[in-house]
Amino acid sequence: MTGTRSTTWPATRPAEMRSLRRWASTFVMLLALFGLWGTPQVARADVGEPAGWTTSLANHRIVVGRAVLHYEPNLEDEARGLAHEIPGWWSEVEQRLATDLDDTLDIYFMDHAGQVAEASGMPRWVAGVAHSESGEIMIARHGPDGSPTNLEQLLKHEMAHVALHRATGGADVPRWFHEGVAEATEGGISLGRSQSLAGLIFGAGVPDFDALEKQFYGDPQQVSGAYAASRDFVNFLAEYRRADQLGDDVDNLQQLLTEMKAGHTFEASFIRTYKIGLAELGIRWRQGLPGRFVWYPLLAGGTLPFTLVFPLVIIAWFRRRRHYRAGIARLGAEEDAIRERLGSDFTTADGSW
């Protein structure tokens, strides 16, 4: 439940501060070398249900297998490069969510996000939109502020919306799940998303799933937090292993989508896949969040700017991942032990078997 809570942030000892500052100085030089300093913020994508798209400007096309790329004439060079990448990017998205899906896609490549909004009827800050049922996608080369978009992440995001619809057989899923899958599938590491999620963890709190759904219709800060939390939870679902799966190369996220495609409800599919309900999975995910974002108090206190702290976050994340998985395995083992003792009388936190 969303609410205000007080949080005691861990103190940082002087020696640790000196060490962090040395690390930060090193990464300042690395950031400068690789041109990451001052990189413009790219526009994010959205999902919608547009109808009657007006795309007369995109009157050139390239056919790539069962995908058709429609583009504006002035985008000829970029369109050819994009067409070359489409089969590989779709394959990556497809393999993340299912083994084989219908490859039919209609992709419209526009110059500016404003044209996407005008053609689709979506908000003007949207640089990409997908119509999941028909497989139509529209993306822009430039965001609302004129900065270039990351076409790979943008197109993968929109492809994921289409792929999720097909992988679940058109099952009715919440907005937060749709966006979480798309965000997780697009790949890359988002500084903005990490900062938004950390702000929730040490601020108002990470909302429950009902409140998370509503945040997608809130102000920009709430929307950003909703995307960040949804993305992180879907990544958690992909990595989660039951006690009987330890050491196995399994993909529970794919299994979850398969259960939905088989006709099971959204909630029932979680129980059939993970042997516990969505609410209990949410509790376990939230319990692990503070330990993964211990760097945020340093950032929020103004000691170091976020672009300097973030490389340290990546290092810490890799170090903690092993312990995180071990903790998940331990919780799963405890869950199975309780089930074995209580038998059919056992119910999960959301009251379902």
C-alpha cells in the first residue's frame, strides 16, 4: 500500500566516503572517454489501442520477410539500417517470451514524436506506440524535445507488446504487467528507471499492484515510478526459481505466459508456475529491494551526482546478485517445507492455493 514512511538511512564512514570519492573520480574520466557525460534523455515508449492511424507521410516501404517497414522518404538511410536489424531484434524479443510466434508486423517509422502522436491519437510525449492485436507499431527517430531516440530499445519495447499479446493468446493482463514485460525485454540499463525505483523504496514506498496500475495514469513522476517498478518485478519473475528448480535452466516467465495462453486466469497462472500467488511473490520482491539500492541515500543526500554513483551501482549489483538468488532459493525451500508439513491446509498470502 502506498503511504509515507520514515526510513533510517545507513551512515557512511569517513574511510568509505574517501574510497567512494576515489571510485567516482575514476569513473568521471571513464564517462568522459566514452562520451556518456551529458547524454540526452531519450523519450520513452507507451502502449495504446489506437485505431485508424493516419500514416500518409510514411509512403515508402521495405518488406523484410513477414514484416513491412513503412517510412518517410527523408528517412531512407535510417530505414534501410532499421530493416536490416528488424529480424534479429524480433528474434530476441520472441525468444525472451516464447519459442515461436507469428512474425507478421507493420512498422511505421516517422521522423518526430509529434507525428506519432498526430497519426495515432496518443499523447505528444510518446515516441512509440503498438497496437498489439494487429501487430502495428509506430516509432519516431526523434523524441518530443528533438533529441534522438534509441531506436533499438524503442522498437524492441513495442515489439514486446505485440509478442506478449501473441504469447498469451490475447489474455487480459494488467497495464503494469504489459509495460513491465516490454521494459524488461527492451534491454539496456536505465539510469532514470533505477533512480525512480530507488525514490519509491526510500520515499513513499513501492505501491501494491492495484496502486501500481493506477500510477500509470498519474503525473509524470508517478508514471516513471510505475514503469521502473514494473520492469524490476518482471526481471524478478524471470530470475525466480522454486526450490525444486535450483540449478535447472528453466524460464518461469515463459511458463507463466504459456499458462495464460492455455486459458488460465492471470492470478491462477502465477500459482501454477511459481506454486505461490502473485501477492506472495510481490512480498518477496519488495523484501529484497532495500538491499539492492543501498547506494540511494548517498545520492539523495547530495554527496555525489547520480551519473557518478551509477557505475558503482552496477558493480554492487553484480556482487549482490549471487546473494540475492541464494536468498530466493532459501525462501523457496522454506515455503516447500511449510507446504509439506501443512499439506492441503496451506494457503498463500493472497488466500489462494
